[in-house]
Amino acid sequence: MTLRFSNPNVGRVVAARFISRAGAEAAFFVGIWGKAAFEFDATPGELALLMASAGIASLLGAALGGILIDRFDPKRVLIVAELAFVPPTLALVLPETLDQMTVVVAASALCGAAVMTAVASFPPFMTSDPSRLHKINSAVEAGASAAFVVGPGLGALISRYASLDWIFVLDAATSVVAVALVAGVSLRPAEQREDRAGAWREFGEGFRFAYTTRSLRLFLSIFTGLWLSFGAFGALEPLFYRDILKTGPEALGWVNMLFGAGVVAGSVLLGRLPSAFVSARAALIGAAASGLGAVIYTGTADMRVVLIGAVYWGVVLGVMFPMVRSLIQSDTPDHLTGRVMGTTNISNHIGELTPLTFAPLLAATFGIQAVLVGCGVCLIILALAAFPEGVAVDRLRRRPPSVPPLLETMEESVIAAP
């Protein structure tokens, strides 16, 4: 299955996203976790502190990135953030204690979150035709998801045949390559506003717009629900493999590669669907389907069912992530795109971090498998309960959108072909 792009801008952004994230996934899953666990012999509490420092720094990076995108544009912010990412990433070879590494990881995460916010803000500025937005998002998501498959494997090879520190060199190098690719991308002119307030006042404007706009509030809630479910898996999934499936850590890697392949397939699938499919109702049905995926994935101790669940869940999320992102972008004016996407990333990080505070206690009380299955069931119930709101939002969104005149030179299409 391949992707073809009639506009090279899309191809450059997808390639940059794939290369940059492949290095980042290698650095996170193998480099950072490997160094913390095997070189510094981290305890669960120390590892949690390491991840918390990265999470808090990511919140700040997403907020700052959003403000800067609306003051400048996503291309300039992405280039600066990728270049700023290089020094702290290379510095990860220097720490001699876990405390030192925790500080450096936070600096790297700060820049990485700005990169993610900038990438998420690119698609609206690569087209003036809302019907093409989901195609661009699906292509960018496919590139990122393919990196999720390739990156950890590449990191494992470097760790085996060189050392963990060389993974951080790879991560820094991929950021430089991404900058070279994005430098040639041209964006359509954005709607500008002359009035400027303080940085945090500007971010507050975007935050208020996101949560006081009926459609955006629903779309952000869907994203947050998905990440709340993921947060519980982040705390308990390795224990599910150890205590329920009775496997070793290598099974985590192989199954997550299949999951990543499913995400790629789902992202490509969305690019082949008509724009009419992209709706609030489809997003809520997708959220319920995601909850079902979590139930299938963790509902048995049969590895064959786990494999099927991983692929199915990956396909659903591959459709969901770019679709909801497209819905958010299409209902956001140009001058607020960066701050709204920053708000989206912050909501996602909070959703991912929150379950870490209570998932272990619930698992101790009800069992690991019961909690993971329960997360899926809760997501199904919440998505179905919100369906009437989705119908109402779709009815409101049928009003003709206010968009700049179509720029023929900025048109692009993403065609998936076997």
C-alpha cells in the first residue's frame, strides 16, 4: 500500500513527520526507558517521576508552541523547535545519575511538544478546501504511525550493535533532516490579527474559544476520553502481559508493532473516505469502537485474541485521530489554530497522565484485567451517551463555512493505492 501526493508539500511534511518521529520513538522506548531501567536501575517511583517531568514539560511546550504558531506560522515554529530539540537530545548521553537525566528529559520534552503542536497545525494551511483536510491529516498520521512501527525496532538494533547513547544521536539527526524537508514547504497565507496581548492571555483566548465553542468542546472531549483510556494502559499494560498473558517483554514489542501497523492502515483508510464521513457522529461511533477494541484486546488471556484486538484497535484509532483533528481544525479560524491545537495537545497530555494517579489502586482492588476492560466499557458508554449531542453538532456544522477563496496552487490530494 502506497501514498501518492499531487502536491509535494504534503509529501515533504509526511516524510519529515515520519523521519523525526522514528528517531523520537527510538529514543523514548529504547533510549530513555532503557537507560533509566538498565543503566540507572530505576525504581517504579523514579521512573514515574521521570515520565511526570516529561509530561509537565510537554504541557508547557504545547502551550508555548500554540502561542508562537499564531504569532508566526507553523512552519517557522516547527523549524525552530526541531533545531532547539537537538541540544537537549544530544545531552542525554551525558547524565551520570537518574536525577540529571530527569532534568534533561524535561528539556527535550518541552521542545518535542512544540514540534508536535506545530505539525498538528500544518494541514489547515496546506489547503483552502475543507473537503481535503481529512486527507492531509490522514497522510500525516500515517507517516507518524509508520514511525511508531519502525522507530523502536531501529532503536533496538542500535542498542544491540552499538550503544544506547547512539540512539540519541540518531534522534538529533532525524530532527535536522526534518528541518531540511520542511524548509521547502509553502503554506497558504493565514488570516492575521494585528492586536496582540500577553502570551498567556493569548493562550487563554484560544483555550476559551476551544471550550466555549460547542463543536470544539465535543471534539476535545472525545480526544480526552481516548487518552484517559490510554493513560490507564500506560500504567497497567506491561503488568497485563506479565501477570495475565504470562509472556516476556518481547511480546509487548511485537504486539505493539502490529498495533502500529493497524494505525497506519486506518490512517490510509480515512484518506480514501469521502469528506461527508468526517462528522461528529462518526467520531462518537469511532470512540465507542475504540472502547470495544480495548475490551477485545484485554478481555481474555488468549494471545490470538490479543493480536486480533491489537490490529482492530489500531485501525480504529488510525481513523479516529486524524478525523477528530480535522474536525477541530475545520471549526477553528486561522488566527487561533496554533492555540487551539496547543489546547488539544494539553488536554491529551492531561488525559494520559490523570489515570496514573488512580489506576494502580483500582488494579490492586479489582484486578489488572478488570480495570483495563472497564476502561473500554466506560468509553463505550460515554460515547453512546454523547451521541445526541453529536447529532446536534452535525446539524449546526451544516452551515456554509467561512473560508478564504480557494487557492488552486495549494490544492492537493492524497490517494491510497494498493
